[in-house]
Amino acid sequence: MIVQQSRFSDGSRKVTQIAEVAGLEDDGMIELLPIFEYERTGTGSAGQVMGRFRSTGYLPSFLDEFIVMGLIKSGEPFL
């Protein structure tokens, strides 16, 4: 799993993506499958970056392990 953080124009830092590492491509690049992404929705009156974190709909291969470990309840939507 890779957690990507970015610095925005207002100086804030936000997690912008959480992705599963799916493997290596033929050219040696890491193949990522995004699980969650930050969606920028605008700029507030004081210039602050506005947005929300949303699910991409992809269910990671380690989801069952998270359920067994009690990190997520079985049947709970991963959204």
C-alpha cells in the first residue's frame, strides 16, 4: 500500500491517494490500483483548499485480512 501526500497552494498538506501496489510493469514501473483519492472541490473564502476523500470503488486484495484483523467489520461497505 502506498499513501501519497501533496502540498497545496494554500500551504496545507493532504493525503491525496491511497493505492494498492499491484506489481511491476514490463518497463519496471510500479503498477498502482487507487483505493481512495482526494477530490478537490474548490477554494474557501480565506483561500483554503476545499475537498473530500472518496472511494474509487476498487476493493483491495488485502480487504479480507483487514476483516480478520478486526480493522473493518464484515459486510461494512468499503466506501
